[in-house]
Amino acid sequence: METLREEIGVSEIPCLFFVIYNCFYFKNRKGEMTCWNIFFDGVVDMINAILIRNKSEKVQTLGRMIFFNGRLNILFHCVTIEPPWKENEKNVSCIPCGDYKVKHRISEKYGKHLTLIGVTNRTYILLHWGNYYYNTEGCIIVGNKHRDINADGNLDVVNSKKTFNKIMQLLKTETEINLKICYALGEEGE
């Protein structure tokens, strides 16, 4: 387990999680144990992801996303920026914690990107590139690390396009993946 903790930078995620019988077990923000079954539809090699929101701030929510296969091999990990929780309000709030499908999509603005399916009262929640909290209207922006690029006192993501392209390359043969979104222990949210 120590290798897994080092691999995903668990020191930055105050979240207890472990694996027993093909399930991720983790404590939610209320300290309750939660289970997420890793195997879906019996497909062992299907790629899955978990986004752990580890810091809620006034203007943004910071997190880490981990991509793994059904054998629990970590395939890729990155950092994220989303809007803060504002009751799932369109264009200004991150989406509720839960289980979602992620599929490929093409748009004029972002070209090839990923979209989350099954978000209550929301549509066009994307996984895309950007650097700052104001580059998202409810979507998830990815990068390889958090850093205050523009000296405004808020952490941004760096190398976003490069990180996004690595995710697209990883998922190029997948028609859809499963994504679990949760808060790390002690964080606030919905």
C-alpha cells in the first residue's frame, strides 16, 4: 500500500482508502466508510477513475484524479480544478459527488474532449484543459500539478493541455469509463 500512497501523492489527500475484494473503501467527509465496486459489468480491463476533491476554497475546488484498470494498476494520475460547491447551480458549481459515465465528445470550442453522463439537472459537464478556476463553468480541468501561475493567491493547474492529451491517449480505445467523485476526509461540500 505504501507504493500506492506514494504514487498518487496521498500526503496531499487527507483521505483514507484501501482495497478489499475489488472495492475501494474510503472515508467520506462525515467519517463514514464508503465502498465503490471497482469491477463494472465483469470487465476486468475496463479503465475506471476516481476524483478525490481534497481542498474546497471560495472560488474553486482542488482535487486529484486517478485512472486505473480492474486489476487496480494505476495507469495515470493528475490534479484537477473545479468550481466551488454552490448547490449544483449551472455554470457556477461543481457537480455532486457520485458515480458517472465519461464518454468522448467533439465540440468547436474544445475539439475532442470528454463529457460526464448522468449529472442531475446538468448537461455538458466536460473534462477539458485550462489553467485557472475561471476557465470552467462547472467542468473539470486537469493538469499535472497545482501552482499559482498568475500570482492571484489561488492555485492553478499547469501543463493542462499535455495532461489532457495523455488522458485522451489513455482512453482512445475506451467507449466509456466509470468515474467516482468524492470528497477527502474532512472536506466540505454537498
